[in-house]
Amino acid sequence: MKRRDFLLRTGGVCAGIALVPTLSCSRSKENKTFVLPKLGFAFDALEPNIDARTMEIHYTKHHAGYVKKLNAALEKHPLRGEIIVDICRKVTGKVADVAVLNNGGGHYNHSLFWEILQPNGAKAPAGKLAKQIDKDFGSFENFTKEFAQAAATVFGSGWAWLVVDAKGKLFVTSTQNQENPLMKNVVSKVGLPILGIDVWEHAYYLHYQNRRKEYIANFMNLINWDVVAAKFLNAIAQH
Ligand code: MN
């Protein structure tokens, strides 16, 4: 497969072998089941912004739970054998798909989340991504405000995203529960996510309790903009 075809097929998240970790690709080759991807850092590496206990429970209980339930849901489902990006793209909100939607989204979303975190994230993106942010949001500061606002205003559980649309333009959106912008049959604003923040209470409640805004502000210090920029380049390489 040519690299470009590979990028098209994988939608960027599993792409960029040399550029970014391939967490979302984690799948057993033998039986096509998904496995929990390895974390690129220790549970306590994000302290004090994200505490070690939250990280440990989030990864070993919540994400592991989505992987286990996704494999169970796919056992007799038509999407069995597809890569996670395609599962997200094809899944519907129909009753027969609900377990795949919830747990497939849970696996994809958390895999992306771990990838874009690092202990000492750059303060701002550089290169082509920085230029595109300026173009689409006016400034990095404006982007930060819009992203934080989207995360703060998710009612209940969900995610906020920075997304690349089909024309290579960036936008911010939010989704409910474990939905994501790949899910064209489920959400209204569709594209390829390159950055996401988990605003389920399980992501922050132990340390922050009800102070979601404080968690969001501190999350901004943890973003690995090199990884996000690599995902952006992969996304626009598809156009
Ligand atoms: Mn979570």
C-alpha cells in the first residue's frame, strides 16, 4: 500500500508511523480483537495537573473497560475486523449498534487522548498548524478560548475537539458521551479529530471535584503540540 493510500485508509490516527505513536492501531493480529494501547508515560507523570490515581483508574479501568466491551460487542457484529477509525465512521445510532458506538468511541477517544498528552507540553503549536489556527480562529488565544468554552459547556459527559474538516479547515466542536466527529451517522459536525479533551467526571473528579474549568485550564498545559501538528499534517495530506 502506498503511504498516501495508507493515510486515506487510516484517517490519520493510525497513520504517521514515523511521526506519532500508533496507539489507536492496537489490535491483536491473530483474532482481530482490540487491545489496550501502551501509555507513553507513567501514571504520575502529569501531576499536579492530572493526578496519578485518576490516570491509573482512567486507563486501567475505564479505557480497559471500553476495549473489553468493544471486543464483546463486535463478536457478532458486521463491523468486526474493521480498523477503529472505520468503525467510528460507519457506526450508527441504531439499537443494534449502540454497544459498538459507545465502546468503539470510548476506545478511539481515549487512545487519542493519551497520545496528545505529555508532562511538559509546548505552550503553543508551531509551523503549518499554528498558521492554520491563526487563519481559522484569528489567533491561538482565540482558539484556546473557544476550545475551553466548548469543553466547559458540555452538559453531562462528553468531549471537546479540535477537528480538521474535508477542506483542511479547523473547527472546534463538542460531542456527548463517547461520540466523536468521525461518526458521520451520529453527529452533525464531521471531520478528523486531532485534539480532544475528556470532560467526563471520571477524568478529573478525584482531584478537581466540580471544578471542571480548572481542569480544562490545566489540561492546556499538557498538550503535546508536536503530536497534534503531526496529526494535522497527516490530515491535510489526504486532500
Ligand atoms: Mn474517559
